Amino acid sequence: MQRLAEIPFPEVERVARSGHALVILPVGVVEEHGAHLPLGLDSFAAEVYAEVAAPHLEEIGYEVVIAPTISYGVARAAIDFPGTLSLEPQTLKSLVAEIGRSLARHGLNRLVILNGHRDLHHMQALDDARATLVEENTGQILCVGFTSDPALTAACYREGIGEFSRSARPDREGHGGEWETSLALHAFPDLVKQDIVQGLEPNFDYDVEAFRGETKDYRSLSNGSGYFGSPQSGNAETGKKILAIRGRNIAGVILKAWGEPKKIRD
Ligand SMILES: [Zn+2]
């Protein structure tokens, strides 16, 4: 696995010529995740999922190149919290489409958009970017992680992790709750305010439909706390397990869509 920004151009040329190149573009956001987690959590999560998925893809012959993360996205529901930044969906769509076109220009025409942020407009913008690139015949483009397709999202993130929950209400875990806290405690523990986590009461009693449908903002839905579920149920051990499983899940979704690498352009 290589990082696009860390290699020189002849190496890009070689990888593109191999016909086995697969670029993963992690996409996140700058958004509040409760008083205990960093604003960049979804970006950091997308990055670690890409790193863990890569070896599974390389095992069957792909050469994985991870592009620099898009750390900005659409975050309207949490926009009232200090630090949350939001793009217009059109801006995100253009950004992704332009990156996809540039990659294809150099023969890197297998692109996986790996999204770590759940927001309906954000996910739609990524889908729209994908549709545009496909329409332009740019190559093979796939959206994974949080996508507009709930079944695909579940196949990436939910499949096989339920048994690890220590929450009293696993059905109420969401943004900033057990799963995200666990992942952060494992993958970037220095960025978790661990003393604060201990004092956070579970937030199970919220309007789930409004949360999922984004019909109300996070501040009013969470009583100003910014998280949904029980951060206290999170732990590093769970984080380690769910990271491994989600990495494998994401690779599985990609392989199901594309199979083994075939040369798609000389
Ligand atoms: Zn998140």
C-alpha cells in the first residue's frame, strides 16, 4: 500500500501501467462528536479503514494507493456546534469529481470513495460525483462506507460487529456513541478526552427518526451534548475488533463489485 502524496511520479506511472492500481480516497468532515472526541473523527476513521482494507485487496492482486483525505464535507445537522464546518454539497461533488478526473488522466481509473461521515446530503454529493465520473467514462468508481444505499453501508460498517456491543441499548448507538468512541480509543487514543468520557451519561432517549432522517439538528436532538448512545460503553479492545472487521467488510464489498484486478487500460 502506498500513499499518493508520498511517492514520486515515476512510481505513479509504474503502478498505473501495471493495470492493477486501485485508489482509495478517504472522505470525512470537520464535525463535533461530543465533548470527548475530536472534530476530525470521521476523516481519521476513513483513513484507518482504508489502511486496514488495503492488505485484503493486495492479497488478490490490486496495488492500493491511498489518496490524501478529503477532510471537509457537508455537516448541516451539527453546524451549530463550535468548530463544525460545512461545504455546499455541490462543492464536495465537484471536488471529488475533479480528483477522479485527474487520477484517470494518469491511468488511475479504479477509484474507491471511502466515506466516514453519515449525512444525507454529504452521501448524495459523493453519489453524484460517482455518477458524473461514470457518465464521463472515467473508469470504475465505487462509493463505500457511509453511502446512500443503507444495505451497502450495513455491509461495510454493521456486518459482524453487533456482538461486541456493551451498550445497554445497542439500537440507540450512533454519532459519538459506543462505536466511534471505541474506534478512537483504539486508533487515536491521544485525541480522546478520556477523563470526560467517564462523566458522560448515556443518551438513549432521543428522536431516532429525526436523527436518521436529519429533520432536526444535533444540538436540539442531544440536548446540547452532541452524542447519541453511550460513550462510556466504548473501549479500545472493541475498537480494535471493529476496525479489523470493518476493514475486511469494506474490502469484501469492493471485491464483490469488481472481482480480481483486470487490466482496464494499457
Ligand atoms: Zn462520525
